[in-house]
Amino acid sequence: MSAFSEKVYAVVKEIPRGEVLTYKQVAILVGNPRASRAVGNILNKNYHSSIPCHRVIRSDGKFGGYNRGEESKIKLLRQEGYVI
DNA sequence: CATTTGACGCCAA
DNA sequence: TTTGGCGCCAAAT
């Protein structure tokens, strides 16, 4: 595991229920404001059940993708009470 | 080691 | 406002 991915996992894991962070925000929190793309890449290839990667969405307000399907991601967020 | 890929983001038309 | 193109970074090929 690279330090970068470790930080990404740590940050995502700390997202409280009902809250969401954008890829950009995560990138900033890990120290690389421009690595928004890399963040998505890491979450995509390393999906662990321990990490609520469904709490990470695009800065545009779109939901982005999800390894279990975007529908599942949206469903989860709605269940957690996330509303636009 | 060099190139491509991808759950992104911002700016210019 | 919506679309297209460019930039940026880490991992996979």
C-alpha cells in the first residue's frame, strides 16, 4: 500500500453516516489537491467492505461510479439520509 | 521502464 | 447553461 492510498482509505473511512465528500475534498485532505482522479482510481481498484467508498461523490453533485453499480451507491446514500 | 487507463475537475467556447 | 477539451495523479498493462 502506498502512503497516498493509505491516507485516502483513512479519510474515506472517517466519513460519518449521512455525509458525503467529493473526490476533490478527499484529495485535498490527503494533501494532493490535484489528485482527485487518482482518488477515484484507488477506490475503484481497491474496494474493501470496510471502506464506505459510496460516501464519495463528484464535485458536480453527480454520484460518479461504484463497483457494485451506481444504483446501489445512490440507494445507500438515500438510506443514510443524504439529500441534495 | 513507457504508455494507457480511469469512480475527476476546471476552463473556454 | 451545456459540452468539449485539457490537465493531473496513481495504478495497471
